[in-house]
Amino acid sequence: MRAAAFLLIVLAAGVARADDDLAALEQAVPTCDAKRTHCFGIAVHVGRGVDGAGHIATTEWIAAQIATANVHFEAVGVGFQLASVDEISGDVTHIATKAERSALAAKGLPGRVIHVYVVGQLDDVDEAGKVINGVTWRKGDRKFVIISSKAWTRVLAHELGHVFGLPHSTYAISIMNKTERAEPPQEKRTFADEEIAAMKPAVKRLVSGKVLAPIARAAAKPGSKSR
């Protein structure tokens, strides 16, 4: 997906984050609701398109992914907001192998935030010829998220469920359930009560184990609501 001209992270050297661009992106990305028990930072790493001229994902797409995650994690007492954004070096328009997934975090996962890598096509490494929307991958004892820019808006929320320890499920209501089904309708699917109960202690363990650390909540933007 080609980025709009104002998709931020326009970098003179192609690798360093520009503070002005980050500030502009923060105008689109929701902040944590003050009522949430924990607010975790999302470090977004985004690649460029095949022609190298534009970014793979738009500002609106990134904002929608985080906003949707905030909706689904309300019952867990968790919120997310942008901690940082930078550009992935190299060609990430097609991630096909386990090695290519791991290479995204070759420089490590700094800070106690959740790292999200936005790429182009993301292949299923377990079934040849299939593509997927997202995956939660591991480097050492840390998990990070890889998400295709073609993903629908609940994919980040689904992958964050894995970050907080959830497996795929069979609950009809659950966004962790990957099976095709008619009921409930898409707009009414979220985490099952049992999954919410399981994630709450997982959140505490990640904080007490110093894997994640709550970040300071950004001030709500004028005329907007924290989500």
C-alpha cells in the first residue's frame, strides 16, 4: 500500500526519525484513556514500497490499527499509544521466511515497549503458498509483532493478544478465533471473558518482570477523545 504524501517518517538519510514527523503522526494516533490501568508504548517500524518512493502504510492505517486495539483492550484495563516511529532499512515488501522475520529485529528490541514492524506481503512459513495478515514472533525472551500493510484493522489487536499470552481460540466471539463463522457478526467480536481474565495476570507478570513498562500518557488532542 503506497503511503500518502504526508505519511510521516520522511527522512533525509532514510533511517533516522524526524521529530516533526513524529509529532504530526501523534496527531492521528489515539492516546491512552486516563481510566486505563496500564498504558503501553507501541514502537512502529515501517518499510517502504516496492518503488522506494512511499511508505508501505499510511498514517490513517497505523492510527486505525492502534485505535482498534485500544477498543478491544478496554476490558483488560490496557491502552496503547505511539512511543516512537522509524523506517525499516532494506526491502520489506515481501517477508517470506523465518530468517527474514527474525532479521527485522536484528538490532534488538530496545526499551520496554511493544515493537510492531509493518511490512508488505507476509508469507505463512508453515504452509507454502499462503499469506497471512500478521504474526507474533520472538527474539530471545521478547515478543514482537509483524503485520502486513494489507491487514484489516483488528489484526494488531489479535497479535497483541498473543503478546499477552493468548493462543488461538474456539470462542465464537473471540478475535483470537481464526475460523470462518457467520455469528456473531464481525463488528461484535472481541476478546472472550475467559481471555480477558487470562490476560490481566499476564499483563502484571510482564510489568513485574520488566519486559514492559507503562509509559506516560500523552495529553488528549484538542477536539478528540482518547480511545
